[in-house]
Amino acid sequence: MGQFLKYVFASMLGFLLVCVLLFVLLLGLVAAAGASFGKEAPTVKKGSVLHLRLNDEIVDRGRKDDLALDFGPFQATGRTGLDEVLENIDKAGRDERIAGIFLEPTLLNAGSATAQEIRSKLLEFRSKSGKPIYAHAEFYTQGTYFLCSAADSVFVVPEGDVDFRGLQAQLTFFKGLFEKAGVDMQFVKGSNNKYKSYGEMYTEKEMTPANEEQLGALIDGIWDQYLEAVAAARHLDKARLERIADSMEVRQGRDAQRLGLVDGALYRDEVVALLKKRFGVAEGKDLELVSLGTYKRATVAGDDVVTGSATAKEKVAVVYASGGINSGKGDEETIGSETLAEAVRKAREDSTVKAIVLRVNSPGGSGLASDVIWRELELARAAKPLVVSMGDVAASGGYYISCNANTIYAEPNTITGSIGVFGIIPNAQELLNEHLGITVDGVKTNHYADLFDVSRPLRPDEHALIQGMVDRFYETFKERVAQGRKMSVAQVDSVGRGRVWTGTDAKRVGLVDELGGLEDAIAAAARMAGLEKYRTVGYPEQEDLFQSLLKGLNARATSYVEREVLGLDPAVVDQTRELQRVRQATGIQARMPFTVRVH
């Protein structure tokens, strides 16, 4: 409870901090914008090395007009677009001025599938350009090591570490908390949705057998793909890697070198000296490192794989759907049915757009909002080719809006499926009556007028009514999938019931067509439309930079207070926000039961 009160206090203090910083921020923005106006493309010298730190949060879609803010609440709050990373690695491969890539990450703030897309692009860079990639870090998390294992040479500080001990999935359960508070969370899911475990965090004290089964299979699948990728890149035996993890044989950098996970245990200056020698830098000269932020403004001749031909008239529209799904307006972090449906409609009605790619990175949300988006996508598919590219997660409502595409692409470690629905209705009678001494009474005109009254438990007939609504929506969900995937409803049910799948397993059971990333989906859409020369355009239209910054100001300030002032555990903050989402959710939900991140 103390942590919860701290969280509430952080929100209040964050709002006050916004008011204090607003004027300073506006002055900084004006100055930064003024400094940016008229700036020419940067000069990239021959023999430069693209320096990728990738420390910012990596989201699907970057902004072309971002300004760097580096004070107070705005330190380390940058966001880098996956599209930018892929485009510029591709550009560096064709750029004769770029001699190679130097990877130097600390903590990779990206999901597993995002890391896989970047890793695949790095491997492509090596094979197509013949240019080398070097990686160095003080320590490697399992996520950063997975990414950097794509390099020709991997180095770690001698006293550093390579975290290599396998994956763990841990869930937090709130039943005990609600029991103490006198609140009963009434969880109603599809009658046979045994894997739809979202509400179990409020109704159970540990994982149910079904949830343990699906979560175990999920992380086993992700870990198996991880080992296969590392084994292939490092020319190591997969079984040997498993034994290294089981025994936690890596205790420091030299252990990792001895076991073949890295090529050397070196300090940064030693790696830089090695790079200078490799790239022929003259004695006394510095290694020319160019950051991603600088290089993305540089120009190079030729067409990009991601953007196609910059001058082509015909287009492939990439519609970005990121975050939870809700009715109404959305933004860059949430999917609003009104906003996304409008974006799809604009792409459908634009005669120069010949194909549409829907990029989905969503755990789901409102069932109704998902259905509204589905309808607009159904109209789009009838007009032109529609391809889905799944990111880190495209599950539950995220799968609902994906299922009617001509072709669905997912990464091997994408989390998808979760075809199932539920509803949650809190019962706070004990809290109100016994703990707070509050009683509730009233009058009504009809029997079900007080159906969602949280001051009492559901009556048996009410529970049956809600169960019927949930089951009917599940039937609709299955029918949508069956129609889009050309499966029978019974086949969909056999792989549904709320179960989540990795991309690899989803392809095996028929929920996904191809394994691949955003570039693969764009190329497939262009082929379907018969395009040779094309360019990509992004939807929905991004907000003005100043509007976007001001909109997120309160959230950033609150986060700063939570982290720097109150020292709150990020896991506690995340769980508290999840409770807020439950409180704000309305109607039948099609949402993922948990979030999986590889650290």
C-alpha cells in the first residue's frame, strides 16, 4: 500500500513539475528548433564507421523531426524508430563512405521481435556489403548479446560479464491484496477459454495449470530460437550452450572468451585501436564514428529497401498500430478505433496507394474497438493487397485486427494468438460495508438497470447474462479468424481458447503465413500490387512535434519523479498502471494475459 501511495504522490508531484518546467521547456524547444532550421545534411567522411548504441527505446515508427532533449525529466527519454534503424543499416551497406559498423549497446530497450529484426538486418549488412561489424560492451544482457552475436567480432571488458543463464517468466498476483481490501474481482471469460489468463492475476495466487503450460511453452520456444541463433553465429554447439546456461559458467568476461561466446576480453581503447588498424586509420588520427542520429540525415544515392524509391509516384502505405486498443482517438502509443480506422480508410481511398501493410504491435484491448478496426481492414482488403507485419506482440485484439490480411508475417519470437475474450467486474461490497462503513441503496426502473453495480456481487442471472455476451463475442472472434485464415471454426477453436503462440508455432498451426519482418511484408505487398518502383508512406499522420511533446509532458515528468525522486521499483509502477487500465476498461476485452521481455 505504501508503494501505491508513493505512486499516487508521484503523479501529483509530476503534474506540479510540469507546470514549473513548461516555460523552460518551451524556451529550449524554440532554441533547438531555431538551431535546426536551415541545417544542411551532415558530411560523412570516407572510412567512417556507423556507431550504433541503440540505448533509446526502440519503437516501430520514428519521427523525422525529433529534437534531442537532455535535462531533468527528459534525460534518456529518446525514442528511435525501428524503421529508421533498418533504413540506415541498409543505407550504410550501400554507402561507400561507411567502412563498417561498431555496435556499442548498454541496455537494449526493445522487444524480442524488434531485436530479431535489427539482428537480421545486421546479418544482411554483412552478407551483402562484405563490411565488418564489431561489438563491444562493459556487460551484455541476454537481449544485447542476442543482438550483438550477429557481429563478426564480439568483445567485452575483461571484468565485465555476459549474462547467459536462460529465461524466466514471473507473474504477479493480486488476489491476496484484494482479499485484504475486501474486493472480489469477478472474472468472466469464454466458457472454454482455459488459456485466457488475464484475470487470473486478480483471482488466483499462483498460475493455473493451463497458464503454466502455455507460458512454459512460450519461453521454451523463445529460448530455443535464441540458442539456435547464437549457435549459428558463434559456430557453437547448441547443446553446449544449454549446458553453459544451466551451470552459469560465465562469471566474467574472460569466461565468455574461453567458452567462445566472445572473441576477446578487451577495454574500449583496445577495441578502438583494433578498429583503427582494421580500417587503416593513420597513426595519430581518430576513428571517424558517425552516430545514427547524425547518419540518418545524411544522403546516399540509390533506393532503400524500407522506403523503396523516394521519387516514385506509386506507394505502399504502412499503417502503424501500436499499443492497447480502445474506442475513439488514439496516438503513437495507443490504438484508437476512430484514428486507426480513419488511417486505413485514407490509405484505401488514395489512388496512388497500391497496397497496404498493417504493422501491429499490440496486446489487444477493447473487443468492440477491435471489431470496428477489423471492418475497415475488410474493406481495404477488398480494394487492394493487405499484408500484416507483426512486431513484438500481436495477440488477442492485436490478432483480431490482423486475421483478415492476405498474408501475415511474424518474427519467430513474435507473441501472437490469444484468441479469446473476457470481462472483469469488481465487487467492492466488503470494502465498502465492513472496512469503510459505507452502505449503498437505491431504486431502479428495470431488473438489469444496476447490472454493473460494483457495490455488490453479481446475481446468478447476471453472471449468466455476461457469460452469454462473452461467449457470443468469442464466437464472432472465431468466425473472423476462420474467414480470414480460410480455416473452419472448429480449427480456430482448437488453436484458440486464449492460448498464446510464438511466431514459429503460430505458423505451424496456421495463424501466420510467413516468418519475417517489416521489410519482408512491404516487399510482399509491393509484389502483390505488381510494383517495381514505389515508396512507402506512413499512417496515421503524425502529430506536430510540439503537440506531441506537450502531450507527453506530464507522463515524462511523472516518470522522472517515480524514478529519480521516489526511487520506485519500475515493476511496481507497471503493475499499478495495469490496475488503472483494468479500472478504466469497459465492455468485453480481447487482451493479452501477460507481457514477455527478454533482458
